[in-house]
Amino acid sequence: MNKADLIAQIKQKSSFLCVGLDTDLEKIPAHLLELEDPIFEFNKAIIDATAEFAVAYKPNIAFYEALGPKGWASLKKTLDYIPKEIFTIADAKRGDIGNTSKLYAKAFFEQMDFDSITVAPYMGRDSVEPFLEFEDKWVILLALTSNVGSQDFQLLTDKNETPLFKNVLRTSQNWGNEDNLMYVVGATRGEKIGEVRKEVPDHFFLVPGVGAQGGSLEEVAEYGMTKDCGLLVNSSRGIIYASNGKDFAEKAQKAARSLQKEMAALIEKYMG
Ligand SMILES: O=C(O)c1cc(=O)[nH]c(=O)n1[C@@H]1O[C@H](COP(=O)(O)O)[C@@H](O)[C@H]1O
């Protein structure tokens, strides 16, 4: 998917919501476990219930890989079920020497036809570039993550007092451009999101961390929104596990609708 189509969808739905499909057999409603493919059945019901409010879906690959070949089959069925106009993110956090990254790219862009993949920047330019060679496909590079451990390296400063995450942004923005490169910025990072925005004024951000991790949507918009929105805000557990009863899809819909309503107001406030 290209940037213009993504922006058009955001405007049409008044939403920048990404629903995270972190589907866990231990957390889905018990009645689904009797079905042949409980993971797919759960995802299908969540997609049916939330597609009108979501502009992106992000299956976290770990939840599927953990189940072996069956998990990969559920993932493929899920991806094929997502409506074509909705942006898809393989949250796989890959990155290796170029020769290997090329094969990761084929796995997620050719075998699976995802629109984008999350990539770790640690191994540098040649580990990221193979993912950027596919037309209308995107790299979403980790910049400033939402977890506590992001302090261990990402916030460490060099001799010029520049934190590592800024060096990642400064160096990597020339590897791609605003049409094929986004950045992961955690919603839990408050005004630091504004510092990231200063470094990369026009790139889209994938912002996980609202909902279960407690990040503020209002702050994300205040510090991160651009004239084109520039944000995809993810919530996984806060939506998909809003209930673990028979009403799980209905409650997920309610949670997605409520986030979308807040997003519509923020779009009006900052883009309108
Ligand atoms: O790349 C990610 O999506 C990601 C980066 C980050 O900094 N923090 C983060 O939580 N994530 C992912 O975003 C999702 C957050 O899930 P919830 O906390 O349940 O909304 C998980 O799939 C995480 O792996």
C-alpha cells in the first residue's frame, strides 16, 4: 500500500487505529478452543467487529510462531481475511546481514504479502535495505520503544549528548524515505515523541503502548501528529481481550469504537 492510500483511509474513517492481533490460546474465550482453528476464528470475529474503525492490523508474529506450522497457517488465513484496503503490519522485528534480511523480506512480502514489517536497526544499513527494495512495501524501524529496557541503550548519550535513538533517526532516514520508512515510537514516551518528530517531520510513526501499557493518546497526538496525521496508534490487549466471554467481539468493537471516537476528535483538533 502507498502513502496516499493510507492517508485516504485515515481521513475516510477518521481513525488512525491499528488493532494488534496478539492472539494467545491461553487468553481467547474457552468456547473457541473446540473449533478446528481457534486462532483464526478469534481473529476473524475481531476483524469483522473492528474493520470499520481500524486502518491497520498488526499480528505480532511471536504469537503465531509459538504454535509451529499450525500457527503460520492461522497467520496466513488471517492475513488473507483482512480487507485489502486496510494496512497490514508483520510485527516480526527482524534484521540480519543483507543476504539473510533479503530472505526475511521475501517471507513477509512475497509468501505472506504484508504491507510492512517491523525491523530492528541494530545491524545497520545493509540489514535494513533489502526490505526497502519492494514496491509499496514498508519498513517500520524501531526508534524509541515503549518498554522499560529502552533506557538500556536507546536513551544513552554520546559525547555530544545525543541519545542513541536520535542517532538512529538521523542516520536511517536516508536509507529510505517517507514513502517506505516508518518509525516505532512508544506511546509511553510522552514528550520524547516530540523530540522524535523534530528529527523526522514527515515520516509516519507506529505508536504502540496505549491501552494495556498506559500510554496517553492525547499526548501522542499533541507531540506526534502531522498534517497527514503521521500516526498509526496500536492497541492489542486493550481491544482484543476487552472480554474473554462469548461477547468478546462485541466488547472489542466497543473498545475500538471508543478509541476511534477519541481519534476523530484529535484529527479535528490537529489536522482540521
Ligand atoms: O513494534 C511494536 O509493535 C512494539 C514496539 C514497542 O516499543 N512496544 C510494543 O509494545 N510493541 C508491540 O506492540 C504490542 C503492544 O500490545 P499491547 O500492550 O497489548 O497493546 C505488542 O505486540 C508489542 O510487541
